[in-house]
Amino acid sequence: MASVPLLCNICPKEPEFSDISHLLTHVASKGHLFQHHEAQIRGRQDATIRGKLATYDRWHERYHIGKLLSDRRIAKETKDASSRKPSGTAKPSAAASTKTAKPRKRRATTTAKQRVCALAP
Ligand SMILES: [Zn+2]
């Protein structure tokens, strides 16, 4: 695979990235998506922006940025799914323990008061 130019030409700062991971994070970010949307709107009136957007779209197409994002999303979701499993089983037991803990707390406060009374001369 040809190396992807690690830059974004449609964001105002035209950021460059040290690796593909950073680039993909940027491309999926709200800030970038907003700029892309803005470029689509403003490009209707501004030929410079239209040109930038065309360059961006070519880059996006040529280096299969959409596929890279999709692959990365799948990899992330499978990771999340595997890490979610233990916490998912822990949740119901945690809820059950809080239910049983409440009456215990009340008892604890009454005994604490009784202890204070007992300590008081
Ligand atoms: Zn960008």
C-alpha cells in the first residue's frame, strides 16, 4: 500500500500527523467533520474551498481513508466488547449489594448513636 500523506488540507490549520493513527483520529473528530461540512457549504461560492475539498476527496478516495476508518472502528468495537463482558456481569451484583447495604447503614447509625449515648456519662 502506498503511504498515506499524513495531513488534512481542509481544516484551517492544515495539520500534519506523525502517524496514520493520529490522522484517522483527526478525520473522525467532530472538529474535522465540521470543517468538512463547512467546506461543502462554502465551496458552493468559493472556488478555492471547492478546490481544497476536491483535493481532500481525491486523497480520501485514493488512500481508502473510509476503509481505514471502518477497519479501525471494527477493531475498537471488538476490543470494547471483550472488555465490557466482565463489567456487564458485575453490574447486577453491584446493584444487589447496594440494596442490601441500605438497611445495614441505618442500623449502623442507630448503633453508633447508642454507642455515643453509652459512652456519655
Ligand atoms: Zn481536518
